[in-house]
Amino acid sequence: MPYTILVADDEPAIRTMLEVILSADGHDIVSVGDGKAALEYLRGHTPDAMLLDANMPFVNGFEICSRVKRIRRLSHVPVMLISAQTDDQLRDHAKLVGADDVVYKPLSGKNLRGRVASLIEGKRTK
């Protein structure tokens, strides 16, 4: 079943890679280059999942996640944060803002596709 997935990352190469990886499963990918654009999209849309870069200009992935989880219409949408950092502080911060998962760069296509599918299916069955 195809899903709509919001991808927000300020690196064009990462966005393109995520689009290619996730569209291989037939998903519709909405790709934006910063946190402000992600929030603008979310004003009128409810994606099935979000992949947000933890460190973006204007509004970072942590802030977006924190806001999304407080909005009834969006609170059920799974949020996966993406980061090049792999420290415990980042993982703790992600948990604090309500992120459902954290993945680290460099990204593995097969692993990422499986985790995104599990995240969406897990939320749908709750």
C-alpha cells in the first residue's frame, strides 16, 4: 500500500537519495529543504510518516517533531529523525520530543525501507 511520506532535509543529495529509496516501494514522497517548508506543508496535509533531518536551518527536526506531537490531527503520524551524530544526547533529545525512531547517516536503503514500513504499520495497528 503506498503511503505519503514527508522528507525534510537541507542537503539536496540526501533528499534525492531518500526519494529514490522510499519511492521504490511505491510511496508518494513530498520533499522539502528546510523546517519552515515542512511546517508550511503540514498546515494543510497529514502525511503517513515524516523523515526529518535533526539539524536543518530555520526550524530543526526536533522542533518540528515536538510541535507535531502536540497537534491532534498530526500526533499519530510517526516521526523518524535523521542525523549524522550518533551520541546518547541526540537519542535522548529525540525521545524527549516524541520521535518514534532515529536513523543515522550514512543511510542504508534496505534497512531504511524496512524501518519506515514497520513504523507506519505499527502506528496503523494501534
